[in-house]
Amino acid sequence: MRWNLRLTAANKGIWKASELQRSMAEHGLVISAGKMSGLWSGQPVSLKLEDLDVICVVLGCEIGDLLVPEPDKVRLPGEESGQQAAVGDAPVPAVVPRRRGGRSLPPR
């Protein structure tokens, strides 16, 4: 997912983080300057769904305006991740769960 707060805010005529922070406080969402900086300038690590509701109300937008899917970044297990393996790296074997205590697993 790509966090798209700045562009969404700009489309609504809000150009400063402090402006958005004030508007959110008027709607009951009071956040610190540090957290506002993280929301405004980067990808938030965590965000409550209630907070997303307030942001959407303040900006008059939908959740899809703030969170833009990037399905091309999703990798399946075993798929190349774009990083080259170091020379001499052997493939990692699959992990097979085994029961402790010498007892076998039930038949499938």
C-alpha cells in the first residue's frame, strides 16, 4: 500500500501539516506534532481505523484516496524479490513440522 495523505490533502486545498492537524483536532482527533509529521511526510507504521475515519471526514475523501494498492509489489514465496543472492548462498530448505516425543503425526 502507498500512503497518499499529502496529495489528497493538496487536492482539498490543504498545503500544511499544521492546517490538517488543526482541522482534525476540531473533529476530535488530537495528535502530537511528531505523529502528524510521520503521517504527513512518510508511511505511517500504524494508524487506528477511527483515525482514518476522521481524516476522511476532514478531507472529504474515501479510504481509497489515502491508501493506494500496489499489487505488483506482492511476491509469492520462492519468487525473486529483486535482490541477488550472495555468491555461495545455498537455497534454504523448506521447514517440515515434526512432533516431539517420538510419536508420529495422525494419518491424513
